[in-house]
Amino acid sequence: MTLEFGHSSTVSSSNKYLEPEDEELSDIEIPDEYEDEMEYDSNTNAPIIRLKDGPIASGEGRIPISKNGISLKFALSPMDNRGAVYLSSIDGEKPENINTHIYPFQVPGSVNSEAYNRYSEDCFKNFEDILKNKKYKSMSSDLEVGVPSLLKEMKRTKAETLDRHLISLITDLQRLIVTTLDADEVDESEARGFETAITVLNLFRSLNFSRREERIGLLCNWVNRADLLPFEELENEFLSESDGFSNILFWSSLVQRLVMRGLFDEAVTVIGNSGYETLESSDPNLFLFISDFCTLLSSYDSVGFAIDQDAFLEWKQSMCQLRDKFGKIESDPKYQYFGVARQLEILLAIASGSPGVIRENTRAWYEALVAHYLFVLPDPTVIQEFFREYKTQIYSDPTSFTWEAACINLLEGNILSVISELEPQEKCTATYLSVLCEAGGLFEEYLELLGDGNNAYNKRFLENTDSMLKNLALSYFSTQKLIPVGIGILWKMNEPDARQIIAEILPRWYCANTDEFEYCLAICSELRLSATSAQLYKQQGQILKDEGWLLESLNMFSLSGDIGITARKSWELFESALVLGTKVNDRSLEQLIDNPSIEVHPVLRQCISPYAVLAQFYDLKNQGEIELAIGKLVSLIRFPYMQQHCTPLLLAQFVPFLGYSSKGNQSEVLRRVFSPEQLIIIIELLNGFDEKMHQKEPFLETVIEKSRELFEIAVSQRAIERALSNPSDWRTQARKLNITVPRDVKSLITLLRKSIAMEEGHLFLQ
Amino acid sequence: MKESLKPFATGHEELIHDLAYDFYGRQLATCSSDQHIKVFDLDPNTSEWILNDSWKAHDSSVVKVAFAAPEFGHILASISYDRSVKIWEEDFDEQAGSGRRWKRLATISGSQGALYDIAFAPSHLGLRLGTIGSDGVLRIYDALEPSNLRNWTLISELSVLAVPPAANLQSDFSLTWSPSRFSPEKVLVCALDQAFIYVKDKNDRYVMGKMLPEHNGLIRSVSWAPTMGRSYHLIATGCKDGYVRIFKLTESLKGDDGLEDTVKELDAFATNGAYDSEPGSDIQIETLSTHNDHDGEVWKVSWNVTGTILSSAGDDGTIRLWKASYSNKYQCMSVISAQQK
């Protein structure tokens, strides 16, 4: 078998270890979770995502949908990267087939899961320190003048810091992958993006920032994470019989691959399980070679060899000696274990660092690369040499971005290209990778090549990481839970336009609790965004109102500084209490009314004062303090700023009080309470309102319309039935007095006038 | 596999004309030729849309619905071919599904033709809305008294077209407001194949400032992007001629006399909310990008909440998502096909 590098399909990059010619392996089932058929748009080459059970029937090619008399429309949700598609008519025409379904969709490229949100938050927390005032920029260049020992120490500290960030990034991403896969909340393209990102990060770490002694292990981890070798399955396949060691494929397809990937413990274990001990009696020579080979493999010190080349060369020399010794073994094809011996010879040659044999026996370029690093020389220069030598044989499809293409670019030093291609697949990881590169000075080479930093292109390049971070922050603004992370990024970076962006986005945040709201206010205060904070107060007031927190809601409106809206909401409260015929059920509001010493915004206290008087009226009436209650009612009606559309309902409160005279009823609760002076006042109030009802001014027309609507709501059958539970409600009392509840304002006025006339008559007779 | 978003039946008896989300994306309103409006609430746990209420709203097809900013309450506006605008408010005391959950606050008449589009102005301008109808007149209304949303005042009435289009001809009208609170008020009105930007003059009157160039057919849809810190505006149109167009609108505050003029202009803006100079003279319009990949009419365009992604729907049965590259070139980054495989 010859070396064929990167023989991947354009889209699916998994299962590279299976060669078409590996017939014996071809029936092993390998999970191909990322295998899917991506469609691409013929006009733009953009990926196509089809709506599940979409509204347009399948057909050949592109059909102008207007031919069927329909148009396609959609709306985008302001939050969580969602939208909805629907079919509509064209210019009001009626098509034959009517589809009135809505097809929600997720904006492609946006990940919307709890796990991903957590990953984004973790990344931000992890990088917060180096984002602050764009510290990643100042970190990029190392001081060159100073005490050498200090400079060295500074470099070491910086590398350690960046490595720590990178490790956190990898750990968080690994956790994300595990969580999303476990929860089954990731689709193929997202999963592919995560896998590509983790592979890129693993290789990036092994090449940059990591300590030298970690490098061999990290490179092996990179390959084994990127292209998992299911060695346990392969072991079961090849070692199903007791003398598994005699199966040539066991050596060529399993042991060889484990060795080339640096999985020495696994290699020694599978050899140990192969039953080769039986050779001890039948072929002690071969047994001894296998045993020695295992011993040498076990003694490979990936940590030590990375920093001590002499130790490595010593080990390599031992392996060479074993190889040479093995070469003297019987080479007669009639030898019983000729095939095994031949494979062992190849293995020894690989482990002795023979580039030719490595090349001939590897199935993928990355295996070859790792084998070179492990056995030729564990030194970074080997990587460059490897690429110089084998560049033409490494095949990578330039039209698709797979983890292999990314890694080849990374190994060749094209970091920027990797980042820009990773960004559409995994924006968050790509952005923080760019931050690390910038901080680590890995873009310096590009800058040297660009030279002059003044032209527009170079300037854009210099600001690439800034732009990526800003784009990342903006992308978070489409997901409710990530808005604070987006704000955090802009805030930390101290971007000049951050204030304006934050001012625009803060009101979009649906603050679910006080902490979140106070966080928003703190930002407004810090950035002096007074108009935004006013808007936030009003929005929060509305949210609290919807949740039934009346006083808190009114407090928010008053804190917004908008007296108009505070007044409107207070009048709404007043109207509500008037229609209900009782105080609204809100303990805090009650406490505020009862206790003038409670500190609230003066505007709020002033705005709710009509409601407070109405509440007092209801209380006094319930307590049987009718005269005092009437006094409150009269003062309310005479209140110069009273909303005039509320007047009829306020006047209606007189109905049961006047009922005694009109119906001649004697009630314990209801007794004659009006003095002649009070009756005159009521008459004046009635006259005043009656007069307005007959004026033709547009403003008054609206008032009359509103008063009519409000009154009709209050005397609707539902409202009357609801009021039955309240014995002191005017409608309940009227019914008790056999008074028909007036159906409209006009009837009310008539009823009141009649009742007053009766009352006056009684007073006169007395 | 990740939970897929399921299609759901609205229950409308005729085709849907419009769909609008509320400010937070938690409520969705639809309107239809069946003269009804339906409002759905998002169940945050299941991501499903639950019917909040459905009611007969107009005496003809309801063509557009729009939610007001949340600080004004749960306010919804609708327009119809019956030439009226109606303002609705959610009444939490009424049961969902009762048909009474949304209370009509006001009916605004005055249009001489069927209404085609309605849009609330950004909330920093107060509770203001604009309408455009087949009479080619832009009408702007204000709820001047915040305590009374039943009372809407017509503050401006502008004939966008010199002559209204003949009734038998195909026509379309749309409008969008500049969402920016950091620049003077602007509203863009599309009438047939023309798009006009209206700005305020020194007398606080709306006047035509600039026109968007290049359209060769009815403009079907228009969307003004949130500025998000950009020093310029982005506007997108979808046209019957098959093109999605993206325009860059730059405002220059600086006159020929340099800083002094700038200060004067800023002072004028701070005092009057409008500039002193010739309306629109400080606006430059540049066509950033044009795309005809829908292979037919473009029915709808819409910017996302950050103005970074433009979506367009067209006659090829797809929604295309456009995004600017770092070199500021718009590219189609994804296609959502409504056609079954």
C-alpha cells in the first residue's frame, strides 16, 4: 500500500482509516454521524437548508411560485435567531390552494441551545482579562530591551497565560460537544463545526503556547481525537481466535496504526492479548523479538524525549539494533510465521524512524506526520521538513473546509486563513482563537509582510481581531440570554462605538429579574445613557404590570421621568378599580396609601392620589362611614384633573345612597345621608357633565365616547355578576334595592335626577 | 437530532397577508383576507405558539399588522383594504381565546384608498405611526396624549405621488422608519417603483429629502437596518425587477465652512430636531450591493436586529441570507428553501 494523503470526500471527513482496498475491514460498521448530503445553491454556492415539510411542493428545479398565484413572505423574530415563513397572495388575488400554516425556522449558522449559551459565557469569562481595553493587542509584541532573565520570565509567563486560556477554551468546547451530543440538540453542520474547531484548537495548542515536553503527547492526542481509531472493535475483529498474532492484518491494520499514532500502551496491550506467548515454546526467537519490541515501545518517554534529544537518540538506537538483529531472522518464505515476521520488520523500521517505510505504510498524511515526529525526530523542524517533502502528495480539496484542510493550513503557518474559514462554522471559537493569535504575536509575520500599516487593507487587517470580536458581540444580540455577554465584550474592549450600540441593544433585553434590570441600569449610569435608562424603566414597568406587580410597575414608570406615562398608568389603575367596584388587590399599593411616610417618587404619589381617594371611599363605605365616604366621592368628582370619562361611573356610586328615597327602602347600611347642600353639589356635578355631553367639540366627543365605553363595560352582565361577590358594590346594592342598573350613561343621569328629586321631596316633607 | 421547529396551522380561512413579531419576539400577530387578526403567544418551554386570540378586525382584507414599542403597553395596529387603521390593546382581564382579549382603542379613517402599509416610528419619537395607501398619501399620526390612546392626531399628510395610480394597475406601497435615535427622524416611503426619504425641515415639517435610485419595477418591500454604532445607515429594498438592493445612506453634518457649520447644524438639530440646511442636502446615497439570485420577484426583505444580516424572500421559493464580508461586500451566506425535497 502506498501513501495517499488526505483522500477525503469534500464534505464528510470521517472514517479516513478505511481504505476502499481494505476489503477485510470494509464490513466493520463505523458510525458516520456527520455523513449527510449538503445541497448548495447553484447561483451563489451557499448551503441550502430545506424547511421540514415546507409549504411548496417538490418539483423539478426552481419554480417561479408566483405562477401559482402565491408569494413567499417571512418575518424575523427580534430574538433567538428565529423567523417564520408563510405563503401570501399577490396583490390581493385569491389562489386556488390556500395554505395558512406558519413555518418557523432557525437562522442558519446560529446555534440556539442552553449548552452553547453556556459555552459562550464561559469563553467570555475565560478571556475577559485579555479583552479588557484590548490587552491582547499590547501583549502581542514582547519587550526586546531589558534584563534578559526578566525578559525570559515575561515571555514564559505570557506563554503560560495564553496556554491557560487555550486549555480552558478546549475544555469548554469539549464539554459543549459532549453536552450537545448527549442532549441530542445539535445538527450535523453544527456538530461538524464543533469538531473542526476542537481539532484545530488541539493542533494549534500542540504547535503554539504548549510546553515543549507536552508536544509529543499533544500531537498524538490531536490525531487520535480528530480521527478516532476504534481499536477495541478492531481488536475484537482480529483477535477472535486464540492465535490472533498469526493474523497478518492484526499487525498491519491494528498494531501498526496504534504505533504510528503513538498509542504505545494500547499497542502493547493488544499484542499481549494476541496470544503470542505460545511462541515462547514453538518459536522462542520470534517470541523474544516481539517481547523486546513491546519493552522498547513501553519505554518511549514522550515527555522526556521532547526535551532530551540524546535520550531519544539512545532509544532510537536500541530500536535500530533490534531491527538489525531481526533482519537476520530466517527470511525463507516457507517459514511458518513469514507474514508475521514481515509485518514485524515493517513495524521495527517504522519505529526506527525510517521515513520511506513510514511513507509506504501510512494511510493518512496526519498519521505519517505524527509517525515522523515520534520516530524520526521529535522536533518542530521535522514538521516543516515533512511538509516540504510531501507537500505535493497531500491532497486537500480547496473548495471545502474540513478539519484536514484547516490543519494543513495551520501546519503551514496560514493561521489567518484557518481563522477566517473557521469563523462561519464556529464563530465563537474562531474569534477567541484570533485573540490568542494576536496576543501571542502570531500575526507578526503577516505584519512584516504587509509593511506599511497605513493603507486601508492593512488597517483592516490590523483590526481583524477587533472586528471579529465586535461581530461576535453583535451576533449575541440576537439571542436573549447572550445579550449580556455581547455587551460585556464591547464594554471590555472599550470600542468607541460601544456606547451607541449598547444604547440600541439594551432595550431589547427582556429583563426577567431585578438583578438583570439593575445590571442594565448600572450600564446606563456608567455610559450616561439617560434616554436609554428612561426607556428601560418604562419597559420594565410594563413587564411588571403584566406580571401583576402594580406598585412596582408604577414606580418604574415614575422613575422613567415620563410624567405622562405615569399618569396614564395611574389612571388605568383608577379605571380598573372603578369598573371592579373595589380596590385592586395589591398589598404594597395598600401599604403605600395607608402610610404616607413610605418614600416613593413624588410624581408617583401625586399620580396615584385619585386612586388613593377612591380606595379610601371604598374602605369608608365598607366600614359604614357613609357620610365620610360621600365626602371622598364628591371631592373626587370635583377634582379638577379628574379624567372626565370616569365621571359617570363615579356618579353611579350615588345610586344606592339615593336609593332609600327613590324606592322607599329601609336598609341597615343605606340611610339618608345627603344634606340639601350635598344634593345641590350632586346636581351641579350632574349638570356639568350633562352639559358636556351635549357639546360638539371633538375633544369632548372622545371623552363621551370613552365614558360610554367604560360605563358599558362596568354594567355589562359579566361585570355585574362579578360584582355580586362584593355586597358593598353599587351594582349589587342597586339590585338589592330593586333598582335596575342603568344600561348606559343617559339612563344613569335620568335615574340620578329622579332619585335626587325624590330625595329632595323627602327632605322638604321632613 | 435537535428539536425541529414545527409548522403550525393559524386557522385563518384565507391566505395570510402579514405576520409581525412583538418587540421581544414573544408574541406573533397574523392577519388575513378573512378579515381576522390572530395573536399567538410563545410558550418559552416548548417554543410552541399558542393562540392568544382571534377576532374579526376589519370589514375587508387585513393587510398589515404592527406592534408598538413595549413601553406603550400591548398595542397592535392593523390596516385594511377597508381604508381604516385600527388600534388594539391587549386586555389581560379578558380570557385568552374569548375574542375579546384585544380591545379596540381607536379607528382612524381618512385614507382615500386601500391601505398598504403601516409602521410605528421608533419609540424615542413617541407613539407615532405612518401609513401609506393606494391614494399615494403618506399619513403620520401621533397619540399626542399618552393617557388617551383613543385619540390619534394626524400630524402630517403628504402626497408621495403626484397622481394616484389607476385602480386597474398593479401597485404596491411600503414604508419604514429610520430606527436610529442618534440621527434626525427619517421615514422612507416606497410608492410603485420609487422610494423617497422624508426628513424634517426647520419648521418641523416632513419634506422629501432624497430618492433611492435604480428601481425598475414595483418595490415590494423595504427595510431600514438598525445602525448599531455605524456611522451610516443601511436600507434594503426588494423589487419586482428581481433585485435585492442594499443602499448606504451617509449623513454629513459638516458644511463647507467646517467646524462652525457643524456646530450650528448640531445646535439646530438639538433645538428643533431638524437641520437648518436644505432638507436632504446632507444625505448621500450609495448603492452598496444588488443581487438578482431569486430569479424572479423579490417579495420581502428584512434586516435582523443588529443590521448585520439581511434576509430576502423571492419567487424561487427561498429565503436568502446576506451578510457583508470584511471587505464590505454582501454575499449570500445561506439559503432556506421552502420547497420540499
